[in-house]
Amino acid sequence: MERIPEDLIEKVRSSSEIVDVISDYVPLKKQGRNYFGLCPFHGEKSPSFSVSPEKQIYHCFGCGAGGNVFSFLMNIEGYSFIEAVTQLGKKSDIELPQIHQQNFSEKSSDEKKAMTEIHELLAKLYHHCLLHTKQGRPALEYLEKRGFTRESIERFQIGFAPDSWETASQFLQKRGMDLHIAEKVGLIGKRQSDGKPYDRFRNRVMFPIWDRTGAVVAFGGRVLDGKDEPKYLNSPESKIFQKGKTLYGLNLARAEMRQKQHAVIFEGYVDTIAAYRAGVTNGVASLGTSLTDDHAAILKRNVQSVTICYDSDRAGVEAAFRASEILTKQGCTVKISQMPDGMDPDDYISQFGSDSFLKDIIGASLTVMAFKIQYYRRGKNLRDEGERMIYIEEIIQEIARLPKAVERDHYLRQIASEFNLSLDALKQQQTQTFKQLQRSKDNGPKKRDNNFRIQTLLQKSLLPRNLNAERIVLAHMLKSEEAAFLIQEKLESGFNVEEHNAIAAYLYAFYEEGNKPNVGLFMQRIDDDKLRKLASELAMLTISEELNEIELADYIRIISSYPLLREIQEKEKQQEDAIRRNEIKLAAQIAQDIMRMKRSLK
């Protein structure tokens, strides 16, 4: 497998301003030399995620995540190193001929790439069949009757799988594709009678499903006639497609989502496309599955607020409730649209038009609390005293969870007015509930918020002298080639911490290759993720501009003497044990050893 030339990798890295790249995922604010924001790799309420434009690195003081622009994309998007370099190269208009040659000239044996290539080929075939063949004409007329425009058909690359048992399989065979792999991803089946291949998608409108990079990784197929088969047939999960981690249309909507800092999430691809035609250009969908924590994390990385627009049936309302909880927990501002009974977004737009959908559905979306007030009413007879009290208790529980006192007061007054109750009594009960929730939270698992950050920083500021000395010395070595080789010469026995020795070894090799101090480039040479995180932490340490001779001598003495200090401590324990056992002669001998060792420290 060909490698990307080092000079091209460095050209891509140095051309990619890390603050700009990370700002696409994390809102950053400048504080002093660095930029700070909420860490995208763990939940927190106060910013502990730091980005250094000077060093072109990032580091989280909460969870320890750190690295350069490549490792950030690899961690947040799940890219391989080559994918990260390729994506940043495209943004910087840097040609990567070796990568292109590798991708297009050789048939990769990598199964994932073969799976993606098969999907890409079939997406083009199905799209062609829809727009340019006699077989696809009924499907095209069906879509046009449903309001699909040519522009939306092109944008979403909608296609048609002909009513044939072998169109796709023969097409793939002619292009030398492995049908065994096509079978693995659910595109091809095999007859039990003779083992011959057949197409699983037949006589269906085909909707390609993309991954984060815009590659086709699955399909959804909608049947045209009323035969006894599922209305929708979707690709099964595979090595390249996991429903719980895929948001339909994200690659198309991401730019609009980030610009507006708002996303609208639907239940499926048809609603997403219908909403796009109505003017919702920042819409995505979960695919035949409830919203997951992974979905919510993807949305949070891209936007601040999310509107949930699900169907109005019982399943849709329940799914919206669960989704609102997951998104709120992730830190998103959430609203929920209300569809008329028995309608989904596609139906509504077809019947009432785009303007009404934007104004009366999306524009009139409820806050989470207003939605929950309606949600808890479902199925209850509020004229019945018992059911009314249950309802009020449920609402007070939800009000107590609201973070802002103004919000709590607003909804308590609403409940008091509706049911003619004492506002003071409601406030008293809400306060009791709030305290119970706080006690439950305090006794539960601790969150990694600002307290975690403060505790972590405090622990690191109170490190043992020898460990602190090693960290400061390494920070100077990262900053200065001269300091690195001077320390290598004076610190004959090396560092006492194994990880510190490993970073030093990487650093000596880095400088010996003729490289100048460059933390972002240096981190690229470190294969171990744990060491990379530690290097980013050391690079972020606040140290003096230069390491003078007196400071250096002091640090070297502390580091070099540590093994002897440990030995002295061990001897002192042995002396105490000997005294306890009343072995006076042995205790005296150990005492002499301790005095001799202490003299050698001076």
C-alpha cells in the first residue's frame, strides 16, 4: 500500500488552521493566547477544551483528549488518518496524487471499500434507470405526482430498481464486482434451489443513504404497487452502515445546519426530502430507529438547537418524547413540532403547502416543557380528581428539572391558573421535588463538569516534585531543540516515568531527522494515543520563556535523585520494621545506610 509523502502531509497540516477546523464543530472563544470551548469528546458544562493557534494543537483538561488537526478529525468523525488528510487536502485545494492513484487504479482488497464501491455503482445505475429508461417512467411519474421536483430528485440522487430479478447482479458482474460482498450488504440474495443470485430491490423507488463523507453505504426502497411485501425495504446493517450512527442527509444539510446553528430532524428520508422542497434545507432523519445517543452527539457537534418533527401517531409522539430527553441531555436547545392527527410531514406539505408547513408546523414548534404538558395529558380524564392529581404531580416533577427559575415560575403559574390551585402550595411542592432531585443527583455518578476540571487541575498542580520536574523539562524540550539535547546529555539515566521516556525518545528522533520544534508535526510521529494526549498536555503547560542554567540544574538534580530517594524511603520502612521487632542491631545498621545515602544526595 502506497504511503502519502511526508512533505505533502505536512503541507496539508500547515495549511489547515486548527482553530478554523475545530470551529466547525465547537464554538470557540478567545481567552489570552488560546481558544476555549466545551469539549466535544465528553459532556461538560464549563469549557475545559483548549485550542492553541500558536502550536496548532488542542487539549482537554477534563478528559485528556489532545492532538493536532488530523487526530481531531479522526476522533470526532471516525476518519482513518488517510481520510483526515484527504478531507483537509480538499479544503486546502492541495493535490494528493498518490491517494487518487491508490483509490482509483487498484481494486482494493479491503472489504469496506469494495462494499462502498458497489453501492456507488448501483446508486448511479438506479438514478439512470429512473430518469432515462422506459422501465423507470412509471416511478418518475409517481414521484412527480407526489410533488418531487427534478431538482430534489437530482439532489438526493433518487433512483429506481427495475422489476427484474437480475438487473443489479448482472450489472455488478459485468464490472467485475464480487457478488459475495453484494450479498453481505443485502443488495443481492441467492436462490435456495440453484444458488443463483437475484436482486433484493425490485420495482422500488430507491433512496441512497450516505455516510459522513458523502459515500453511498445503504439504500431505502419504496414499493410502487400494492403487492404483499413491505412498503419500505431498507438495507441491513453492515460494516459500512449502522443505523444508530447514521443521519440521513447529513452530508447535504451540514453546511446549512452549521450556518443556522439549527437542525430539523425527521423520522425518514421521504419526510426529509418533502421538507427540503418546502424550504427546510437543514433537515436530517434517523433511519427506521429511535434517536440514539450517537445521533444526538452528531447533532450537538454541528448545531446548538434542534427541532423534532415526527409523525402525529402514538409511536411518533413517544419517539419525540424520548428524542427530546436524549437531545436535552446532550446540551441541545430542543423544540417539538406538532403534526395534525394522522399526518406526517410529507402528507401535510402535499395537502397544505410549503408556506403553511414552515409557519404553522416548524414555526409554531413547542418548547420541551410545553410539549410535555400536552404529552402527560394524553389518555387522562382531567375531570377525574385522581387522574388530575397524577397529572399535576408529573408536571411538577418536570418543572423541577428546569434549570431556570423564571421558567419554573412561568409554568407553575400556568398550572395554578388552569386548575385554580394555590401558587404558594405549588411552589412549595416544586421546591421539595427539586431538593429530592438534587439529593438524588448528588448521590449518583459525578458528571465531568467544571468541578471535574478544577479537581483535575488541582491534582496536577500538587504533583510530587520529581514528577512535576519531569513534566516541565519535557515541556521545554518540546519548545527547544537545544534544550532537548542538553537535557539528554545531562540526564544520563533518563526519566523515571516510562511514558516520559517514550516521549523523549520520539522527540530525540524527531530532532535528529532535522526537524525544528513543531508540536503539531511532532504529534503526527507518535503512534500511541495515550502518549499523544500526554504530549498535548505537556505542550499546553505554562512555562518560562527560557530554561536558565540554575533552573535546569535544579530539575536535573530532582529527577536524578528520585530513585535514591525511593530507596531511602524503603530503607526507612525497613528500619521501622526492625525496631518493631526489637532487632536493634539491624536497625542501627540500616540507619548507617540511610545516612550514607542521604550524604550522597548533597
